[in-house]
Amino acid sequence: MLDLLPDLCDQHGDLLQVADPVFQDFGGKALFYGRAVTLSCYEDNSLVRELVTRPGHGKVMVIDGGGSLRRALLGDQLAVKAVEQGWEGILIHGAARDVGTLATLALGVKALAACPVKTEKRGLGELGAVVSFAGVTIHEGDYVYADRNGVVVSATPLI
């Protein structure tokens, strides 16, 4: 199934938050979903680097990068590690890079834009943060569903 979100919206619309349609698809996996692992970091992907080394089966990493398009919070090296650890996908309120390579990986990646510039590594950010962007608020452990139709969030599992 490639178009999960329209069905979820039809069947469970009252349980869903629907993100504003601001994200671009960069990963090789069009459909992904799982429990949210949240973090907030601005132009510093130190915590992303830490999370991709942890098991990610059944999980979606949700990164609130403050919407910055000046530095990419995810590139090919971290994405490969995420695939190796079984992450379902990564949702970025910010930028990604190495997008040609990201498109070849078995990983869902949605971000606002591509940017070739890497981040600074200052060790800043917050794991488990409640994040709000694109008209949705996501708590650690919420369920994130994404496909080419967009992104929706639920407090309870729907599939």
C-alpha cells in the first residue's frame, strides 16, 4: 500500500493531527510509520548522531530543527546508520543533505528542503522534547504516519 494516509484520515480523522503540507520526500521509502522519538536541536545534529546508533525498529525520529534551512540535520552517513539500526523514518523540521543518496536508502525521510551545509557539533539540544511545527504537536511515544500524501500524528496506534 502506497497511500495509507487518505484511508487513515477517512477512518480515523477525529483522532489525527494532520501536518501542514510543507515537507518534501527525500528517502527511498515512501511509506513509513512508527512511534515518535522526539528531539529538538537547532543547527546542531549531535543528538541525531547519538540516536541513529540506537535500535529504531518500529520508530520514527522526529527532529525539530526550528525550521532552519541553513544547515542540514541529516546526511548520508547518519542515514546509513539509521538504516542499519532499523529506523522506519526520520521527519525533520529543517533540512537534509546528500539527498541523491538518501533516495537510495530503505528509510523514509521527510524534510523542509535540501541544504549542502553540515551542522556544527556543539552537543546542544533536547531528547524527548514535545515538538510543535507544521500545525502539529508531537509527544515522545505518539504515532507518526507518513507517505507521499503528507504526515499525520495520533496519540494511539491506528494500524
